[in-house]
Amino acid sequence: GSGGVIRFGLNLAKQAIFVDAASQSGPRQFDWEKKFTMKWGLSDLGSVLVVLQGRTDEAKLFHKTDYANSAFELVAGDDPEMAPFLMSVSRQEASDKSVRKVSIPVTFAEAAVLAVALEAAVVRLVGW
């Protein structure tokens, strides 16, 4: 009941990837009505891809708007007892300073699929 989910969606009309995060609301259920979203451009994609490709150990993204601050972090770990990656998305509302955060472990298999999907998104966003 304390988990969460992070999903990625390509929006060609807005030339961006939208990263949605939602907290777990029950067994295999997530509170999508209270989700929070972060919008990524090409430079954000590059920062995440270099971690997934094993070129660096972490990516930290921070976006500030008048309404909220959003942050994304992807960290590669080296503990064989833990998942090889940890992904976190958080949002702090400007109005009341409340913070919501979703963190999930990411397996090598999930990271491989995410890397391919993000690479394909880059190709589509640049129009090649």
C-alpha cells in the first residue's frame, strides 16, 4: 500500500514526454486522479538515457513553474541485494509547499525497455 507507479507517454503535438506518477491506493491499484506530471524535452531525455546506458550513475532533473516544482531522479546502484536502479519523481506545490513523491525500483529488464522507448521517442521528437 505504500508503493507507486511511474509511466511515460510520448506527446508529439507538444514535442515532449510526459512522466506521470501516482501513489498506490490498494493492491495493484493506483490513485491516478491525484497523479502528478512532469514534462520532459530532449535535454531531459538525454540526461536519463546516459544513466540507462551505463555512462553515468545518476540523472537529476528539476523543473520550476509558478504552480509547482517537479524533480526526477534516476540512480544506478551497485548493491547486488537491491534493484540496479531507483527512480523517483516528486512535486512540491507552490501554494501550500506540500510534497508528493513516488519512488520505485527498476530492474535491468525494465531499464532496457525504457531505454529503447526513450531512444525511439528522441527519434520521433527530432523528426528523423
